[in-house]
Amino acid sequence: MDFFAQKGHSILSYDLPGHGDSPLETEDYCFSDLINLNARILNKFKIQSPILCGHSLGGMIHAGYAAKYLDSEASLVLCGSLDANPTHIGPRFLSDEHSKELSASLDAYMEDGFKLFKRQKKYDYFENNQIDDEIINIINRRYSNPVASKINLSTLGSFDVRSQLIELNLPVLTLHGENEQVIDKKLVEAMGKSYKNIRQRWYPNGGHLAFYQQTDLTTKYLAENYDFVVNGEPA
């Protein structure tokens, strides 16, 4: 956000329901509703040609928005994220054992949230970007509504917008940790081979939260690829 603000862009960030300052007003929703929420927010603020930056589930929401609403003027910056549900697309690129481990770890993540949850709180992750992935996973579940987290992840289902995004041909920049445990590097590499208008950058020894743990490298990658993200220059 700081990088794009310094470039003169208007910046908008919001909390998903059940996270930060946003209450969980209903349990009757699913992942596709988060995509529609994203669209309503962009429309409310009359945002055109957006640079959609999202981490993990946030990146999937942005990818889903661009695909569903055919926003070919958008650009995507996916941090530790993917254009599909990793548990759905995983069997195509990972071993059976690895795919099962991925599904089991996400199930455990959701269930542990009910044990760890204390209260909703807007936690500033950037106040200490040296915190490792394991501690952040605990913080996420301690301060985010576990019902919201479970709905968000369990309703991903067969989410896969790769074909739609390829057809839109919008610029896509992925920033991904080489040692990512949540979304395997192989899945992101396979994504890169599918698109014509994509650039991929890797964090050495980085995990799921590398984009903010290695902020200098994030700034470097954004600076090197700024024209690509803004103007869609061919990769």
C-alpha cells in the first residue's frame, strides 16, 4: 500500500466480515458472496482500472472478482495466492499424499481456530514483520472469528478461474515464497505456464507470509514490475 500510495495511487483496504473491525453479521454466506462484496466496494468508490493486490484468500477473491465481472482493465498482484482452490487443483500437479496432507492441514487450521479464538481484534502485522509463519497462524486464529474463517475456506469448493483470467489477458504478478507451505510452489509454477501475461517473483526461503516479512524484496519486485502492473506491458 505504501509503495502504490507513493506512486500517486488512491488506496483502499477493507476487513472481511469476521476479521479486524468488520463484524460477522450473518453465517449464511459463502466464498462467492465475498467476490460480490468486493465488486460492491469497488463500485461504491467508483474505482476503475484497479490494481488488485491480495494475500492468500484475498488474492483469490480479487481473481474471482476479475473473472466474474470480466474486468479486463484490472491488474492482479497475488501474494502467496492462486487463481484456484489449491485443494481442488492440487491433485493435478501434486502427489496423492501431498494433496491429502494439504487438505488435512486446512481442516486442522479451521478446527483449531475454535480453540484458539479470543476476540476479534485488528492486529497490525507490520508492527513486527519478523514474526514467523507459525506464530502468525496462531494470531490469525486468536483474533479472527473462527466461524468466518471456516466458511471462507470450506466454501471455496471447486473455485477455479484460470480459464476466464487467461481469456481476459490482464497483467498478473505473483509474489510467492519458495518454501510456501499453504500453496505449494508447484501450483504457482503451473499457473505461470498457463498465462501469457504473467510475471512471477520468488522469496528465497520464504513461506506463506514472505511478502511482508521480506519488505525490501517486495518493494524491489513492485518497482521492477510497476510498468507491467500498471500498463500491462508484455512480460
